[in-house]
Amino acid sequence: MGRARGRRAARRGGRPVAHGGPGGGPRRGRGRPVTAPVTGDAAGALDLDKLLAARLYAVRARPYLATALFALHPVASRRVPTMAVDRHWRCYASPLFVDRTPVEDLAGVWVHEVSHLLRDHHGRSDRYARGPGAFGPAERLRMNIAADCEINDDVFGDGLERPGGAVLPGDLGLGPGELMEDYLRQFRLGPVTEHLAWLDCGSGADGAERDWDLGPDGAHGLSAQERDAVRFRVAQGITGRPGTGSRQWRRWAEEAFHPPQPWRDLLGAALRSAASASGAGEDYTYGRPSRRSAAVPGAVLPALRRRPPRVTVVVDTSASVGDTELGSALLEIAAISRAVGGRRDLVGVISCDAAAGVVHPLCRAEGIPLTGGGGTDLRSGFARALAARPGPDVVVVLTDGQTPWPDRRPPCRTVVGLFPRPYPVAGWDEDDPDAVPDPPPAWARVVEIGTPSGGR
């Protein structure tokens, strides 16, 4: 009986209208019903039977998303043009839109909207906005379009209908298979996006709160722990049945199990791990007698003390490293000094392009002369660092990686802070324009500087 009413409701408009936006233009809707009562200022008019049928359709097409689809709570509201989600896993639905949209299209809308939440588009949009200061409505619309391109590229098909008006990367002249952040760098608002001005997937897509949002204290929202639990269960479903999810979903599930970490934390952890390794920085002192002296009457045994490690930082100052990256290097040198307890006498800095400069003791990071600008050969920097007396316990190399590396493993720990490049840059060697540099050696701990995910 419920299915029959749903089918009749899908035909009421005379012809299927997938996404009727403001002014009658195409609009992508959003929806997600659950068995809990529908709340909102239009609860009595919302066709819950039709929403339930669309949910079951979506679960059948994408069973690995079932946990997330059932977790999203509907809120009926006439203030919403079609459907939208907030970051607390509520779905705001227009009763008129639900009434006019076929069940098959509503199922696609469900999957689309829950994908925004699973992929944390609201959090990623907030982080992106802190960079270029993109807080205005135009930039938020651009984020929404880019997020839709990431989702719609591979979420439909294979039993799930693509709703009319769903924007694809090809519609904007963009390539497939990229992330929201990649698409944001490739297009601007203009004539090619003018027909998407109606787009509004809610704060769950771009992070900007709407006037219809119930907020963190509203009813039926999920807590941060509950949201994380839903994501984890979905990731389990994708990884537990290889081949069922698309390439994008498999990539997402892998990141859900191994979330990215801030690269500065990774660099600090790599440095602390190298400095505290067995045999690094150990010395004996008579200033504090050993507790074993009581076992040797008439003798005073020295105690074993772990001193802070000596660190030499080799900074790549070749022409391929920009001023911004050199500024980052100075910040990292100051952080390294703090990591060894503020002992500036234990930190030395070497500028190196094709040849190594002198070892500068650390006084102030801002006063270190970073000279260079030629080719790149950090082997001379390694040689200069290891020739110092006393020798370093840890060598930290800050570079873009366009360099040859030593053939032999140094006698101390090595941490490489790698300024990211989109691909290996050929032509870094003046004697061989087609040369492509080798990656850092396996004996070095590598941390990619400036990327969200950090090292390897």
C-alpha cells in the first residue's frame, strides 16, 4: 500500500521533475527518511511513505552506505528550496519537492547528500576558507559546486539513477576522479557556472550555516562521536567487501581507517623518535653517582645520562626552492630548537645548493643566512654535517627532493622534510635536462611539508 501511494505521488506532476529549483529551473534535491517522526514546520505535509521507499531503493543500490542513510534524520521545512543537510546529520526537505520528484531520483539525492557528510565536505570547506579567506557566499557556492563534482563523478550508475541537474566535472570542462580541493583550483564562477546559482546543499556541504539550521543544540542531531562511528561503520562495509565500492569510495575508506595527520606533528614525532633511539645522546657523569655504587664499596660509579641530541639541519637553498618554502624552513628550525629543549648550541644549520656552506650555530632562526640559488647536490651538505666535531645525532634535511642522495646510510638518524611537488620535475640537472631525481632513500624518515596527510 505504501509503495502504491509512493508511485502515485511520483506521477502527480504529470511528468517527472527531478530538481525544480527556484524559478522552475533544474534543481538537485536532497532527501533521507527514517522511521523516526518527521519534525519541522511542514511535518504534516511531507510524504514520509515516499521518502521511506526512496531510502530502501538507495540502500538496495548502495548497501555499504546503509548505516549512514539510516542515521540521517529528516526535518520538513518550507524554507528549504529542495533538500539540504547540516553538519549534524539532519536533512531539511521541502514537502513540495518530495511530492514532485520520482522515487528513483530521490534515491540518488539521498546518496548524494549523505556523501557530503561522509566525506566531511563541511570541515574541508572550512579549512579551505581559512587559507584564501573565502568566507563570502560566492566562494561557498564554488565550494558546493566543487564538492558536487567530486561526488557526482562516480556515485551514480550501477542501479542508481543520476538526478536531473546534477553537475558533473565534464560540464565545467574539468577532468574526472579528482577531489574537491583539486577542482577548486581549476575553475571560477562565471558564464559556465551561471546555471548553477540555485545550488544549495546546506551547511553540510560548504560549512556555512543557514537560517533554517537547528544548530548543535537542536533535536535529532548526532554528536561528534556518533558521526565518527557512522563513518567508521561505512568504511568497514566498503573495505570488508572489496569491489563493491567505486575507486573514490575505496580511497575514502582507506583514509577513514588511517586519517591524515598534521605534517608539523609528524615532523616533530620523527625528530623525537630519531633523537631518542638507542645509543643516541648517551653519556656518563659523576655529577650524579650511579645507584649501583652501593654494590662496589670504595668506588664511585658514574651515572648514565641522556643528553639532548645534537641536530644539524641541511636547508636546500637551490633555485628550485621558493622564498615561501625557505620561510617555512626557518619556522621548522625554530621548532627543532624547541624540540631539543631550547638548547640552541645543539642545533647547527647548513645552507646547501650545489655546494655546502659553513655550519651556523643557531642563535635566532630569523638571523640565519640562507645563501645559494644554484643547482642542487645535497650530498655535500651531508658530508659537511657529518664532518663536524662532535658529530650530529640527527640530520634533518629540508628540501624539494630535486637532488642526488648519498650512496651510503649516514651513521646517524636522518629525517627529510620534503617540500611537495605535484610530480618529479625533470631538468633539475644542468648536465642532463631529462634527468628525474630519485626519491629519498629508504633509510630516511620522510615527512611531506605543507600537506595535510604528512609523511610516509
